[in-house]
Amino acid sequence: MDRNEAQAVREVIEEAVAHRGRYYSGSFAFSIRFEADNTSAFRDIAHFQDMLRLLGHSEAKEFVLKKDDRIPGWTAGCIIPELDALVSKIEGRTLVIGHYAGHGAIENGQLVFFASPSAPRSFGLEKSLSQLYQDNTGTDPAFEKTDVVLILDSCYSGQAVRGLGPATRSVEIIASVAADQQALENAPNLSRVQHRTFTSRLADSVARKIGRGDSSSVSFAEIVGELRSQSHSQRLPEYHLQVGRVGIRVPILGKTSLPPHLRALLGHRHTPSSSSASDQSAGIPATPTPQLNAVFTSS
């Protein structure tokens, strides 16, 4: 191993050690869907909210893009200044968990989202939300200390991946399928009704992991790996570390009230508290922080 290789290994180890001690001072979550979506995406918003409750995190703000919205990309992008204002009030690191469920396609090499194949308007992930998941080093002090998990449950969602190299923060893209695959076969509405979507499987996996009671945090990289190993389908979820070198561990903050189907997965075990000595550094303090806790409907 030459000097450059040794230095690279040392940097990765140092970053991994720092990550293990990473402590989040606040967390925010949001979910985006189209009002006129014809895949019953609203059901997966519910699954996403269930997953947040499992983890003990605050309810996600729901961005509902109305069917008569002429500029859905601008509306979706409104989440950026709102998050920026909230994150700026937090001392220390912040965790943001974002989610989209619905149709996806590739236009001019970019991933775009829309309500239905006949819908006249769409919005591009890169144009509307790039500030959230790209490297902001030196350009946005608030987002420099913000780690992001972005869950995309749509066709071709793997197209969102772009290698951006190391940075002062971590950003994860969790895609339901590869860049060249459809997500919901030929019956998207039926798939969501029968709880066979990627979001519902994520929520179930989180429930099982919490039910084992052996950790106070969750790694989506590990969950995606488990889902891939268990699947016999050609449609496999993908995990990508978009920014940074070390993946994010989402803290489990405590007990919460769960819907029946998730209580069944948890069995009789209790959700571990964030005060667990094994991984307390990944927690979020109980002191109140500003929250994205309302439903936003575009005008």
C-alpha cells in the first residue's frame, strides 16, 4: 500500500469513527405525491408515516400537488426554503427523511414525476430538489450539516443516482427499482392496495428490525440489502450513497402507537429507547424542535 492509498484508508476510517458518534439535534420528514395520481400513492404515504412512527420520529409533512397545478416543479421545490429555514434554527446536525410515491419516467436523461401517463405536467427531481441531495459544501451552511435519506417509490427511480464524491455530510438515495425498470408492473393501483409496494416493504422491514430489539438505530443500506437477498423478483431495490462516504443510521427514538398490521410484525417486543447505551450517539434529544408537521396542498 503506497502513501496515497494509506491516506485514503485513514480518511475513510476517521470518517466512519466520526459517523458512529454522529448526533442529530433535530429531524424533519416530508412526502410528495400528486392529487390526481392513479397508483393509489396515498396508501404509500400512509406506509411512510407508519415507518416514521415506528422510528419514533415526527409525522412527515405531506406535499400534495393538485391536479390543476400549472407548475408542480416550483410547488415541490417549496420544500427547500422551508427546510432551509428550519435547519438554520438547529444547532448541530439535522436529519431529513424525504419520500415520493407515484409515477416516474426518464426525460432527457433526467428522472421526472407525474400524476398519470396522460397528465400534461411533470416535475424533475434534479431541477426541483437538487439542493437537498447534492453536495452543498461551501454554498449552503445549513445544508452542509444536514444528512438526507431520500426514498423514491416510482418507476425508473434508480436514475436519480449521481456520483458526487465525498462531502461534509451524507445523502442516501433509496430507489425502488433500477434506472431501466418499472416499479409496479401493469396494475399499479392493485399493487398499492395489496401492500406489495417498496414503501410498504420498507415499513415492514423496519418493524421487524425494531421487533428484534437489538439496536437503537436503523440502516437503510442494511434493509435494502436484506430485501434484495430475500427477493425472487427481477425488480430489486437499490441503495446508493449519493454524497459522503459513510451511510446514515436513523435513530429509533422510543415507543409509539402503531397500526394493527405493524403491531403484528413487532409481536410483543418493545421499541428500544433512544437512551440505549449501545448507540446513544445516534439519537435525537427530546427537547422540542421546529417541525414539518402539516399537510401542504398546492394552490
